[in-house]
Amino acid sequence: MPVSVQSPTRARNAGHRTKRSISSVSASAEPKPIDPSIIHQPNDLSSVPSLLSAILTQGIAAVSSPSDDASRLALLSSARALVLALEKPRETMIRQCWADTTCFSALSIGVDTGVWAYLGRDDRPKTVREIAKHTGFEEAYLGRLLKHIAAMGHIVEVAKDEYRPTNFCKALSIDRLGVAYPLFTGPGNTGGVFRCIASFPSYLKSTNLTTPTSITESNTQFAFDTPKNFFELCHDPAYAPMGAQFNTHMGAYAFGRPTWVDEDFYPVEEHLLEGFDAKDEKAALLVDIGGSIGHDLQKFRDAFPEAKGRLVLQDLEPVVSQVKEGELDGSIERMAYDFLTEQPVKGARAYYMHSVLHDWPDKGCLPILENVKAAMKPGYSRLLVNENVIPDVGANWESTSLDVMMSCLVSAKERTKEQWVQLLERDAGLKITGIYPVGNGVESIIECELPTEEYEGSTGEGESSTEESL
Ligand SMILES: C[S@@+](CC[C@H](N)C(=O)[O-])C[C@H]1O[C@@H](n2cnc3c(N)ncnc32)[C@H](O)[C@@H]1O
């Protein structure tokens, strides 16, 4: 039975009501309750005509030049907006609360049990009976799960109890992509990353709705009732294989996205290769700090196979030991290293950190930056911070979701340009020499050096010609 809750303001004012006439109610009066009939109205019917016309134009551009990903992304954004505009609030709520969550669970079960690997191994439609036989599922229940996945559009129902894979379903059988699902649902009954997401509203209330900044009392510690932070938890054998899944997931995150070694992104040749001091054969060209299982260094090696100098992958021991022999180019050194301790590789041409500082609140970043600074050679070494620079207006959902995720898991954040200038220049005492963006929702390269004596502070304006798109 619905319970009517009187707001504290209304309760306080009730005794004075007789002193105020209805006509004296002004803009400052309490707003009227929302009319419940809006539940039956589409979310934003008025924007449908303009979205349809944008979709027509963007659709023609995307189809006529399939290699132009910007057109496809613009079309996708309008198509998503159209769905939301047409949906009624009840439909959005049921989709988000029932359909998306159960679909996620079913996808995760399918990854775990090899359903997608079997269905997606070729384009031939397969019966529920056949898939059940190959995966050990009870046929009747698998049929129910597949019906839901088909209703959500991820597989195609070609006949009763018979399905064809989509491109997405096939991709789920690739470990790097599929592993995100069991990472979020968690090993055993631990609840994985979802446990943190589910506890976040209560955690925020417990902190009086303030920005999460505590490294020792983050939402992960609250959710799992542990003193361990997210990364320590990942490496706790009780939660295996969460750590390995997380590292693999990080490799997939960058799948198909622009990378800093692409042409027209960061001037690798001019800023790193030229001027590299190759006289000392032990000289390091690039040190990837918190580099996970080496995907970024491998991309660098693929792009610059002839580049001289050491390429050093640094991460915590359980992470670097996850890299199997032959997985990375033989020239990439693996080094177990805790970045809260002294940096052992001195005077490298470049130190690189990708999605590392976003894991830490400002006060947690400072010791990490101090250790890099102490190893940098003045006038020679560069620090390349590969991170989102959130625009003040019009942020992309990939980066905003990551921002909330960071606050939820590790009390950290994605940063705006102003916040990067504050952290890297004013707090850590580095000099930002350029910010190189490549597109909204994709990490930029923030290039830093040790400040020279003449340096009197900078606005963080970079050399990049596309700086204004930040
Ligand atoms: C979000 S991941 C980014 C990984 C990689 N740079 C990338 O972009 O895919 C952060 C990395 O920092 C590593 N890390 C966390 N604490 C660390 C520490 N104290 N010392 C070294 N690495 C650490 C984690 O193991 C993880 O690989």
C-alpha cells in the first residue's frame, strides 16, 4: 500500500497555512507534486522530429563512408537519444531494472559456461538442445535464458528454440571481451564489481553525500567489509580470478580505440625518439608505470619496431607475472614494482601512466608523482599521462561512467583540465608542456616535464592544434 510521506518543510509550514492566502503563493512556494500521468507520456516526444532528421543525414554519411567512425558514432548517439525520447518512463524503468540487469546476468552465465563460444563459433543457427548438450545446461532452462537474450536483440531467433549468433554474441567468446561480465557478477557468490555498485547509494549516504576521497575507507571497503582497497582485493586469492579478469578487461578497454601512438595523436617521433640518448645501451626509452599486462607497450613496439632503448613494463608482481611467455614482444622487460616506492629506472626518456592517476584521489596521486619526478632527468625526461580530460560541457558517457565508477571503486575520479592543472602543476610541481586530445570520450596525452627555473606556472595550454576541442 502506498505510503504518503510529508516533507519536513511542509510539516513545518502546516501550522501557518491560515496566514497565507492561495494567491500569495509565489515562485518560492513548494512545487506542486509531479502529475502521475506523465508516466504514460513519452520521455521527450518534442525532440523526435529533429532526431529523425539528424538520423537521416548522419545515416547517409555513416553508410556512404563506413571507415569514418565519427559519422557512425554521431548516428549511434542520435539513435540512442531517439530510443530514450520515444520510451515512456515506465518502459525506461522496466528496461533498466528488469531487462538490462537480467540480460547482463544471462550474458555472464553464457560467457562462463561457453554458450556464446559454441553458438558463435560459426554462423549456422543452432538449436537449444544442441547448445545444451555442448555446455551441460538443462535444455529447458537454457531455452528460457536464450529467449530473453534474443528478445534483447543479442542473438537472432530463427525458429522455435533455434538461434543464430550476432557479431556481439561471437565477440563475447573472445576472452578479452567476454571477461567483463564475470568480473562484474563476481567469482562464486562474492558479487564482484556489482557488489560495489549496489552498495554505493548506502555508502554515499554514510558519507553525508560528499565526494568520496578516502583511500582507506572507500566504497569497496564498505561493500566488502574489508580493510583492503580494490586492487588489494583483486589480488586476494579468496576473490580469484577477479584480479586476472580485471587485468584482461583493462586490455580490452582500449580495443579499437585511438591510441597515443597513432598518427595525428601524440608526436612520438619528434618528442620521444628524436633526442633519445642512445649512447648508453641501458638507457630506457619508455617506462609504462602501472602498465598492467603490457598491452600499451606492445602497441608502441608494433608502431615503432625499430625504436632503440629499453621498454619497461612495471606493475605489481601478481599482474606482471600474469603475462605469459611469448605474449609480449621479447624486447619488453617486465618489472614487478610498487609505484608508491622509489622508481628504480632513472632518467628514462619518458615515463608513461595510462589510467593510473584516475584510480587515486589527489592526495593519493602525489606520492606516485613524487616518485616519478625524483627519477626524471631535468630537460630530458617527460611524463606522459594518458587520461580523460573531461570537458566542462558535453562530456561523453564513456568518461562520465568511468568517473562514477572510479568514485565508487577507489574514491577517485576522471579530471577536468582545471583539475589536471591543479594536480600536476600546482600540487605536484610539474610543468604541463602540452595536452593532446583525440576525441571526446577518449583519453588525451598530458605531457609534463620538470619545471625549469624560468618556469613561472602555466595555464596548461598545450601545443596541440586540436586543443580547443577539449
Ligand atoms: C586501471 S589499471 C590501468 C592499467 C593500464 N595502464 C591500462 O591503461 O590498461 C591501473 C593499474 O595500476 C596498477 N597498480 C595499482 N596499484 C599499484 C601499485 N601500488 N604499484 C604499481 N601498480 C599498481 C594495477 O595493478 C593496474 O594494472
